[in-house]
Amino acid sequence: MLFEAQSNEERRQMILNGKVINTLLFLSIPTLLVGIIQALIPLSDSLFLNRLTSVEVASSVTFSQPVLNIMIAFSQGLGVATLVMLGRLYGKGRMLAVKETMLQIFVFSFFIGLLLIPVCMFTALLISNNTTSEIRNNVYTYISLYSLIMPFVFLAAIYNSSKNAIGRPEVTFVRIFLLLILKIIFNSIFLYVLKMGIVGAVMASLFSYIVVTIWMFYDLFLKSGDIKLNLRSYTIKLPIIKRLLKIGFPSMLNYAFLYLGFFLINKEMEKFGAVALNAQGIASNINAICFILPSSIGTTVSSMISINMGIGNVKKSKDVFKVGWITGVTISILTIALILPISLPLVLTFTKVQKVIEIADKALHIYTYSVIGFSIFMIAQGVFIALGRTKVPLVMSILRIWLLRYIFILLTQKYLGLYSIFWGNLFSNTLAGIIFFILVKVIDWKKGIKAGK
């Protein structure tokens, strides 16, 4: 394969000197594939849960996911900082510094994941005591058991960011594809064969992540290559950790507030019962394909800009953004044209409960259109991340979820009912995309050079 044939230096030169559209599409292919696989993982989980368990179990997982994501947000924030730090070092050709920084971040992230296990268990107790009796026990079980997966989730997030930072997104595709296959296998074992219900859903994830972590360890520490890490040489380097936290903390808050907003929105949906929550979960998992694709383009844009800004190439970085948002919008429109005509058959693969089908199908015909604004939002966010200005995405995410969406839902729920949540998605994503696009057009890109020094 061409991806394997290129050395790291050849890949770096392609990003720095190659034609933007060719490089973007070349690097986006594996990133887009990663996005599709990432969407298929919760989609397949939802399919198993809806087919092999009850509406209450499936809706409990839907309700619990934003709670878990609030803690997973810390790994995503560290991943953003990893992308920025390694991208700058890689752009300058400082390979020894890349390896040293990567090792520091991996070890630090793993221990943060371990520390979150008791936090997750306490959160399970707190959240479940404030939910309806329909889902209370399942919510507690799912969140508390999922805490065991946290360290592996952190390692996976850093692994993905590290590979994207050095222009190797195809490696993250291999990891995520392996995870999908393992999830299908273990879901079949724990849910279909052993019929373990919500416990089986967690066990399927746990065993899948353990196997993938073993593979990642081989790839990073045992496999021969020019970026092979040596765990025996590890001693903590506080300056690297401090810089990691300085860059990553705004993104941690960004994602945490984002998922907290989703949790509060789920609380609004909870008022309409387990059926409504289940329908929302099905619609969201189907739409994940639409929304992850623009996110994947945003990751590629961020990686390319970060590497180019490492040598102060502002013009090339601006070209990357322009090509990126046009590509993202084009993909979004094509995705809408693909998904909406087959929305009902897609919903029917998950459930035969008529009320769930009705809500989920109507939801898809409302907020699938918001993928266009979301596409621009995510690609513009990638620019600010690459420039090291991670406080801007924090503010914008709070604006998008809390001000534009959550308040919209509260103000219109009396008139739109449960569908206010889906109209809120469309309103907030569209307006946030417009605002963020304007911000990228007026910022001083040269400050991004100074931030990387």
C-alpha cells in the first residue's frame, strides 16, 4: 500500500509541499474510514441492545452515554493537546522530541484513566438516584461497570491523536476497525449467546478494548520503526506535562461542557419516558455517520495546519481551511441525500415498536440537515486547535450547546414537545457554523506561529 510505502519524512514533505486538495483527500480517506467505523460501533451496539434486550435497557445506555462522555472528555482534551504538540514538533522534524513527548503523554494519560475509575463509580450512584424508576438500576450498573474501561479509552484517544499528528491516520483506521470487529464478536457472545443484558454490553466493550490495547502496545513499544517508544527509559518530565495540561485544559472543559449539555438535554427527553429516549438513541446512532464524517475532515485539517504552522506557512494553512470546509460541506450534502430516503428502513432494523419508529424517523427528518452547519463548525474548530487557541472552541461549544440549543429547547418545548430537541440541534448547529466561519476569517493566523514557539 502507498500508506505503508511512505516514510515519515516523505509524509511530512507531502503535507508541507504537496497540493492541498490532493493531500487533504489522501489523508482524509483513512480518516473518513475511521469516522465511518466510529459511527458503526455505537450503531452496532445499539442494534444488539435493541434486538436482544428491552426498550428500558437500550434507553438506559442512551441516557448514560453523555454522563460517561463527560469523563471521557478529559481524554479528548489530552488528545487535542497531543495533536498540537506532536504536530508542531513533527513539522519541524524533531523526531527525538516527538518520541519523548509521546511517551510522556501515554503514561500520564493511562494514570488519569485509572484515577477516574472511583470517580465514575461515585457518579453512577449520584446520577442513578436522580433518574426515573424505569431506568434507575440499569443506569447505575452501566456507568459503574464502564469505569473499568476508562484507562483503555484514554490510551486509545492518545494513540489516535499521536498517529494523526504525524500524518498517519491510516493506522488509526486499523485500530478502530479492529475494535469494531471485536465489539461485534463480544456482543454476540455476551448478549446473544450468554444473554447477559446490560452487563454483557459493558463486558463486550471491556474485552474489546483490552485486546486493542495489547495491539497498540505492540505497535508503539515492540514493532520496529523510526517512532518506536521505550517504556524503560521513562522518567516523568514535568515541563511536557505542564504544557500538555495548559494546551489541553480548555479542550477538556470544551468537551465536558458539551457532554454536560447533552446530559441535560437527555434529562429533558427523559420526561417523555423510556420510549422517547430509545427513539432518540436510535436516531442519534444512525445520524452518527452523518456527523462523524465532517469531524474526520476537521481532524485532517487540524493535523495539516498544525504541521504547516510549525514552519510558519500561513498561506498554505489558510488554503487547507478553504479546501477543508468546501470538502466537508460537499460530503455533508451527499450524506443527507443518502440517509434521508432510507431513514424508515434504517429505523426498522433496530425496533418494531411503533411509537419508537415514529419518533426516530421524524427526528431524522429534522436534524439530519444540521450536519451542514456542524461540518463548518468542526472544520473551523480544527483551525483554532491547530493554532493552539483552544479557548475559542471552548467558548463556541458552550454557546452552541448551552445557549443556542438548550435554551432553545426550554423556550420551545411547550409548543414543539419532544421534537424541540431535534429542532434545537438544527438551529444550534447551523447558527454556530456561521459564527465560527466568520471568526476564522477575521483571526490573526500569525499568532498561531508565536503560540507554537
